[in-house]
Amino acid sequence: MTSMSSNPAARPPRRSLSQALTNRLIVTVAVTFLLATMGNYYFFSHRSKTLHAAKASEYLVYLRDSLAVPLWNIDKDWIESICDSFAKNETVALLRVSDENDMPFFEIASQNGAQLIRRTSEVYHQGRPIGRIEIGLTTQLYERSNIQFLWASILTMVLVVTGMAFSTKMILNRIINKPLDQLMGRIDQIASGQYGPTRERFEHREIFTILDKFNAMAGEVKRREHSLKTTNRRLASEIAERQAAENALRESEQRYRQLVEDLPVGLFRVSPSEEGAFQMVNPALVRMFGYATKDQLVARHVRDLYRYPEMRKHVMEMLRTEHSLQGFEVAFKQRNGAPLVGLVTAHVVMDADGAPLHIDGIIEDVTERKQLESQIRQRQKMEAIGTLAGGIAHDFNNILASIFGFAEAAKMQYAKGGPIEAHLDEILSGGLRARSLIKQILAFSRQTEVAKGATAVAPILKETIKFLRASLPSLIEIRLRVNAADALVWADPTQIHQLLMNLCTNAAHAMKSRGGLLEVTLDETILDADAALRHGEIASGPCIRLTVRDEGHGIREEHIERIFEPFFTTKERGEGTGMGLAVIHGIVKDMGGVIDVDSHPDKGSTFQVLLPRHQGVLSPAEVVLPTPGKGRGVILFVDDEKGFLASGKEILEQIGYEVVTASDAREALTLFAAAPERFDLVITDLVMPRMTGLELIQRLRKMRPDIAVILCSGFSDDIMSINKRSTGIADVVMKPLLAGELTGAIERALNRRQAGE
């Protein structure tokens, strides 16, 4: 509570209540006196004017009667005598007597401009007008009397008002001002917060009642002020809490808005209709679908973004029944039609009646992850198949070794020049084809040893294309583009030739019925780290790129992931073994490269091979060793395959060697320990039960360090990791092998031993 004096905008009036009452009372009395005076003045003035008018009429009648005879007789002296007696009256200001023709006989007129009471009358004699009389009485006399009356009234009024003012002020000051001052003092106390009751007494009941009401009001104000202060404190606390909550809400909304804008996954809100209208999207979702602005994406229906319409129906059915999705994989399509795989997490927002309002959710782009997962699965599958293929090749090599051995032994001993020789040659020819197939399997599984070197791809490519032009039908047009003539790769030239032949042969086979264009391109490119990561098994840096494109029937999508599997083929029976692309995959992988395929039914196929470019010079041509002649010496032949052991013994003995066989390592140790100096050479298998060939070699060299050893196996993965110099092995050979290959290895080993190497 504050008093009025504390408010600068509310200035207290200068006059007090007693002054106002006194002034108003004085004004009231003065106005009353004034009105009364004016009324008396008007009455007195009207009465004087009436009397003067009556007197003027009386004078006019007298003159008319007195002047009738003189006017008839035209007695001017008489007329003047009568008129002079009237003219001496101070009230007569105008007197004019004229004949019937208005010729004056007597005329006086005052020049002071005072108002006159005029009267005019015709004079008749015996009914005939003989003259005219005009008289005017001045009003100055009764006006002067009226003014005197007015001033007397005013003086009386002034005296009365003055006396009343002094007496009223004294009375009001005692009766009103003092109680009011006390009452104002109490009000000031209340205004300053002093709400306690006072003990002052007043003579007048009204003032006492007012003060009592003020005291009661002060108590109520005190109580309400206390309540108001409590309420204000509570309200201030609530306002502070609300402001803090509003600030927190604004900060939360800002963080949420920023989070939505910056979130790398796509956020959306769509209508629950089948078409699905976007109501809210974030920038990540716009970028994910390949649009430039939010408006472009919002203008599309959700249904149009699905790659397969039936998947949209399935998603909506799940949302209708379960009201939510958690990490559901959906195939979408981008603005340019490119595939997009997204993990959708969404839920349906309901209203109070349980009706769907909208669908909120997120989409995580897992397209690249799915591609990487597909590559990893394919790589794991290929590695598993490669491991399986290597095991099969190992066992098959052991079987072929026995077939080669016995066929050659039979040919050397019984069929030379006879009709059976042709049959044995067919057996060996079939075995060689089988060995070639096994080499392809091992190349696929990277378990065969190859002679790698700096190899120029362009000459091999031109030679291959030259051969293909001569062998393919004219329906197929071959177009070669070489933009990297000097590019080198670290590879086996035979593998490069096999790679090119298989790719081009497959492309030509796809166009055999209707022909088309076979386009082969060789160029260079540079892979950055991201591109290398997408491809998977290739290092970043300079690469050569071999592209083989055809216009054939293409490959169906469900076959794409299986085309590099061994023995998988879509060709008719008898048209292929299913090893071509599997071998290509193994060759490319062995060279540290990658192979990709892009194909669609009836739109042809494009195979792209990326190989690391070799920064070096071209490797020299391989030197061919001469065929060995007859042999001499004692050989300890160790192998757990009895067929290979028996056939090898027979062949070597026919050549001229003395052969001692052992079917396991322990038996060989016993034979060797009995006469170490007897043997010139040891041929041992690598993989044997209870003791490996390497362990056998170590024990043999402890008994005789200079013994020459040849290690052979049908499983090349272990052979490729053997260091011949550190283990003292003269040579390593791969089963199955022909007699000439075996005797060549024996001759080289014995020659080195004799030379002291």
C-alpha cells in the first residue's frame, strides 16, 4: 500500500474540503443574491417604465383636450403658452404640435440621445382632424433610480457574502477540517502499512463511523496483504519454475530440432494412408533418396519410393496389426532409380479414440553395408569352396598319380609299338585333362604354385583377341580398345591368357544364337581408399582395368552371387564344366585383384577386372630345361599311397634306378638307419600319417646331412610355404606328375648333390 503523495503522477489538489465548501457556499449565496437583485431590478425597472408610459398617455390626453380649441382657431400663442408649461417638466424630452398637414406649431426635442417613451395622437374638432400631437418622456430619471437600487443591492450582497465567508470558514474548520485532517492522518498510516487500530475520539458520528470502517478495512487490507504476499511469493516461485521449464523446453526443442537436422539417419512422419503422404522429413532422408530439397521429396508419395509394391503392402499390414516395426529391411529406390536398402523402424501414433493419426519412424541406409556383407559372404563362401576344392584336388591328385604311374609303366614295359599303346595314350591324355581340371580347381582355391613375374597384359590381350577372331563366328563383332599398352601386372602369363580366354569365351557363348558386339577394353585407373574399401580385396593406388562387355542374354539376379562357384553353370549339359568363372575368380584373387559383374536379363553383361599395376620392368622369358636321360643310383621312395608307390617304383626301375619303397615314415627311418650310405636320393610325400615328410627329412639329415631329398604332395598349399634352402630339400614337385617330370627332378637333385650345392 502506498499513499497518494508517493505517486508522482497523482498530485494532491491545492484546495481543502472546507475551502471548497466555503467557496461553493459563498458562490451559492452570491448567485442567490445576484438573482434576487436582478429580479428586483427587473421588477422595479418594469414598474417605473409602466408608470412613465401611463404618465405619457396622461400628458397626451391632457394636451389633446387643451389644444383642441387653439388648434381649431389656429392660435399659435395659445398653443405655445400651453406647450411651454409642459416643456418645463424635466421628464418631457420631446413635444411636437402640428396641423393636419403636419406643419409644426411648436416643437422641442432633447439632444442627449436618451431613450424616450413616445406617444402620438390626432386632435379632432367636431369629428374633423385639425392637428397632431407627439410627446416623449425621457427614461433617464427612472433609470437613474434603478441604478441606485441596483448598487444598493450589490453592496448589501457583498457585505452578506463577506460575513458568511468568514463565519462559514470558521465553522467548517472546526466541524470538518479538523476531523478530516485526523481522518487523513489515519489514512496515511494505513497507506504506510500501519494497520493497527487508533484510540482517537470524534464528536461527530459520521466521522467516527468512517474511521471505524477504515480500521476494519485496514485489518482486512492487512490480512489480504499478507495473503497477497504469500500468493505473490508462490506465484513468483511458479513463474520462475515456469520460466525455467519454458527455457528448458526451448533448449530441448532446439536440441531436438538440431538433432533431427543433423541426424545421419532419415527421419519421417507420414500419413497412415496406403499412398503415404510425407508430413515431415529431415535433410538426411532427402539426401538418402537423392533429392535436392525437402519439397521435392514431400511432393512424392511413400508408396512410389518402394522398389517392390508388394513390400509396401506387407509393411502397411504389419503396421496395422502390430502398430510398429523394428529394424525391418525394405528395398527402396532413389530418385534416379538406383537401389536403396533401408532398415525401417516406425510406430503408429493414435488419437484418443484409437484411430491412427500418423506414422513416425526412421530409415537407416544400409545399402553399402549390405553390399559389403554380400561381398563378405561371397568371399567366405568362395574361401570355403576353395578349401573344399583344395582337399578334393589333393585326393584326386593322389589317384591320378597312380593312374599316370601304372599307365606309363604298362606303356614302357608291355605296349611299346603295340596296339595297346594307343589305349594307354588315351588313358594318359584323359589323365592330363583331369590334371588340367585339378589345376583349375587349385587355381580357384589359390593352392597351386605359379611362376609370377612382371607381365605386360596388352600383348597377351592382342594375341588372345587375334585367336578369338579366327575361331568365333562372324555374327560376333570384336572391338578391342587398348589405352594402357605399357601397363604391367605381377602375374603368371599363362594365368593372364586363361583369364582373357575364359572371359571372352563366356561372352561369345552368350551371343552365339543372335550375335552382337564383344567389346574388350584395357585402361588404367587410380583407386582411392574409399573405392578400394567398396571393392573389398584390393589395395588403393594405380590399377589396370580390364572390361569385357557383351550384348548377350545376360544373367538373372538370383544367379549373380553363384556364378563364381565351381561347377555352377547355366549352360546346357555338355557345353561347360562350370569351372571357367571359378578359375577366373581364383586367378584374380591370387593376383590381389577383384572382379565385378553387372548384368541384367536381355541387356548383356559387363565383367570388370581390377588388378594392381606393377611398377617395374618386364620379367625375362622362362628357360626350358632339357629332358633327362637314363638314371643310376639307389632311391628311397616313401609314400602312403600304395598305388603311386608301386607305379613309381616300376617306372624308376625301368629307367635304371634301384628303388627301395616304404609306405610310412617310420618304416623309411628304419630302412635308412640300417644303411645310410646306401641311398643316393630320398623321395617322400609331404602328408603322411603319424609323421610328416618334413619331420622325416629332419631325422634323415641328422643321420646323413648330405642326402638329397625330393618332396612331393598333391596339396600345394603346404608346399608353397616350404623354404627349400632352410630345410635342405633339393626340389619340390606337385602330384600327379609324368615319368619325365619325375626323372627330371631326380636328375637335377643328383646333379646338384654331385656338384656339392
